[in-house]
Amino acid sequence: MSEDREAQEDELLALASIYEEFHREEAGHGGEIQLCLELPPDFKIIVKGEKKTEYNVCFLPPAVLNFELPADYPSRSAPIFTLSSKWMTRAQMSSLCRRLDELWDENQGCVILFTWIQFIKEEAMEFLNIQSPLEVLKAGSKAGVEHRKPDGAVTALTQCRNQTENTEEKKREVRKERSELHLSSAPHLDPRAILLMDPRANLLPQLLDFDELQLQRVFDGKVFSCAICFAEKLGSICLCFKECQHVYCKACMTEYFQIQIRDGNVQCLTCPEPKCTSLATPHQVKQLVDEELFVRYDRLLLQSSLDLMADVVYCPRQSCGTAVMVEPDTTMGICTACQYAFCTLCKLGYHGLSNCKIPAEELRSLRDEYLSATTEGKKFMEQRFGKRVIQKAVEESFSRDWLNDNCKCCPRCGTNIQKVDGCNKMTCTSCKRYFCWLCRDTLGKGNPYSHFTNPQSPCFNQLFLGVDFDEEDAFWSDEED
């Protein structure tokens, strides 16, 4: 008996030193170990009964092996155990339980836990013929999500804890309990196989969350070279962009994010690698910046997202600016905050079916926009402002350009004056004022030509000394224009 206890102690100590996932009971000879089955490369899961969408995973939630070692293990009795899982069916776990019994029968008299563990981790997928893609059941499905309290297994483990090592009667009770475990009312289901999943819960998010958690644990334990500061750092203090998998240390990325958020460039929190467009997730940003910056980031990100939505406009009142949802095929927006009704095109008060009004100073930009627009764009602008308004904008804008190129304004009344020929003394057709065509100075009525012969005049040098001389402008006579 002392040899069995010594073998049990050695085995438990070995398991504790090999597997981090092994938890030994504080009192007694038993424990629990969580075993992640080794998946083949590019393993996928799909949800049965929904649109066929595949998800790549590297890890699935572990199978949990609970065991208790009888006093006469390993010389005569096998460990009493239960096997539980979130994603395997009871039929699959029952097959594994029976295989563990077979392994004990093949190695009776020897310690068996390590053999069981290696089989579950390395061979269970092939033994159960589980291939990619793995179908998981929809929330609420009954098939394969049958729950059963492990009454027999718990009774067996409890009995084993309470038995007395030196009593043969107790030994017989343990062997009887174990034999009862093999005899189930349902021949293909083993009472030691336990489902941990609530049938009302959605299994897919739990599988994906566990896979992401395990991938993060693996990442945290690796060493990476930051492409910014070129320092070698553990993954636990590094940031990995999800899409491109480029890795940078958190210190460099924190400074980078802070600068971009302060400048309002929340859409530019991309991977620093040249030409890479991978974006940091909000969760990653929240980990690296303080609360004040993250609130600013969250607000600007929401605003930029709303700006991209065709059915969202902002209330034009400067004191409001609330985002307003607009019904399709309508130009009326009603602010939910201040109740202001406005035209979504010109941002003025709602004017019904009337065309949008456009200020005179915007005619030129309207003309340029109209002339450079596509056929569909021109039709839209004609519907928005009215065809006559567009034509007027084009005509007036061209007229304004011609006047700017060929006329000068009277310095007194501002009337546009065109010079066809003659001298540089001009007479305004509106106010009859004399002025110089060259410098637009007002000329006296008594002797207007003295302006051109006075050496102190700015135009004297142009006419007589050849500075910026123009033959047409230099010609003048006594005749009035």
C-alpha cells in the first residue's frame, strides 16, 4: 500500500512540474487538468443552421479531466475520473472515456495519468474523426447539447475521498462504484461525460473569445523587434495590428496615437509601416491613451463615421450642430434638439419645392462646379438650384470675367469703363468724371491733360521716359474720349 501511495505522489508531482494547467487538490490524491486539443493547421468552425460563415481558430476550449486516485492505484484500481467539455458532444466524450478505460487495461499496474493526458491532447481529434470545418450548434439547439449532472461520477469521487486505505470492504465499494460508471442506462453515453455548455447560450462567441485569449497569451510570451525604436521587447509590452500583424512597442505607439488624436486625425491611427492601411481597434487605442484623449478619439470617430453616412446631416444652427437623420428622397431635415426645419441642400430654412437661393459671391464657384460636373451632376444641380439660376450663374460669371479682363472701374462711382481707342484720359459714362486709364487717378476738369505732362505725375515716366511704356497707352490727343 505504501508503494501505491509513493507512486501516486511521484506522479502528481511530475504532472505539477510538466503542466501549468494541472491543479492538485489541497487534500487527498486527485486533481483537475485542462487539456487543449491540438488542432490541425487552418482549422475552421461554422455555425450549423445559419448562413455558412467560416471562422479560423487555433485553439478550442479545453477538455477538463477530473480524477481521484484510489488507495490501491496503480497496483489494482484505475483512477476514478470525469471528462467535461463545452464544445464536444456527450457521445464523443463517451468514446474518449471508453478509450481511457482501454488504455488502463493495456497498462494495468502502471501509472496511467500521463498516458491519458497525452492521448487527449494529441490523438483525440484523430480518434474522434473531428475534421475542419467543425460545426457548432446554434443557441437553443437540443441535438448534442444534452446536460446531465455527473451524479455517478461525483458519488464515485466522493466515496473515494472518504474511504479508508486499510479496509478491504471500502476497496470493494470503490471497485463497485467504478463498475457502475461503466453501466449506463443509455449504452452509447457514459455518465462520466459531462457537457459544460448551457443550451440557451451562444457557443460561437465563447469559442472565438477563447481562441483570441489564447493567441494573446502566446503573443505575450514571444520577443519582437519594434520597427520604430528597433528594441527587442516581449509581446506583453507590444502592440500587434490585427490585419497586417505588424508589431511595435507600446511606448512608441502611445506617442504616435497621442499626436494623431490631438490633431484630430482619428482616421489616421494606421500601422506606421509605409503603404500599410491597417487600423488600430478602439480597444487597442483605449489601452494606450488616457481617458481624456480616448473620449476625444471616440467623439471624433463617431462624428467622422456620421459624416460618411448619406442619410445624416448636421443642424446648421451654430449653437446646435446636432446630427439629424434624413428620410430618403427628401430635402427637409428637422433637428431633434432645437426643432429647426431646414433644407439639407442649402442649409437655410426649409423652403418647400422652391429652388435653393445662392448668394451672389458664390456664383463663380457654382459656375465652375457646374461646368466640371458630369451629366448626372449637372442634372442634380439644375434640380437643386433651378435651371434658370444655373444659366444666370454661368452668364453672369462669364460677364464678370470679361469685365475684369477688359474694363476698369471709375474711381468715383465704380462704373465699368472699357477703353477702345484714344488717349488715356477717360470720361465716365455715368458720372462724367475724368480719370487716368493708367493709374485711375481723378483728373481736374480745367486742365485734365496736365496730369500727363507733369513730371511729378506717376504716369509721366511711362509716357516720356519709357518705363513700362505701351505705345497704345502712350497715344493721347486733345480730343475727349
